Amino acid sequence: MVTLGMVNTMIDDQSLDRKYAALADPTRRGLLVALRDGPARITDLAAPLPISFAAVARHVGVLESAGLIDREVRGREHWLSVRSGGLRPAEEWIADQVSFWSARADALAARLERRKRQR
């Protein structure tokens, strides 16, 4: 039986999947790095890359779908910027995993220390 909590988790998982899939490509990571200095036109981002403008536009589409960047159309120009908080869900997921495994490692260390003292 599927519960409401399971559905919400599946939706969150799909969002995380899109974010991590977007970050898996070095070109897309490079675009995000380039946007750290502020908004930029797609044409400016595409110019130094060894791929076609159409390929860059597809990468931009993936980043947009993942919620990592925003696009603003000004006349004929498309300006991109990093979406504030776009990585927050991924950061929170990683922090949750680190917390869980740190607690497990601490529990293991404490158990090993108790065994050592018992001997």
C-alpha cells in the first residue's frame, strides 16, 4: 500500500534525481561556476565552449528543469542566473546522510571501546 509519506518522498526523490543528474555533467557544472559571478547571457556562456550553441541550450534546459538556474528574457537575449536555494534540497539530503552515518560510526567506536575495556 502506498502512503502519503511515500508519495511525498517519491516526489522529493524525483527532484533530487534531477538535481544530481544535472550536476553529473561537467559542462553543466562549468555553467554553474560561470554564473557565480552574476547573471550572464547564454551566448556569452556558450562562446568559450567547444560545443554548439544548441548543445549549450540543451544543457541550460536541464539546469532549469532541475531548478538550479533561472532564465530572464530581455528582448532577444536570454539571461541566466543561479537560482537562490536551488541546491538546498541536495545539501539537506547530504547533511542528513552525513549525520546518520556519523552517528553510526560514533556508536561503533563506542562499542569497540567497550569491548576493548572488557578484555
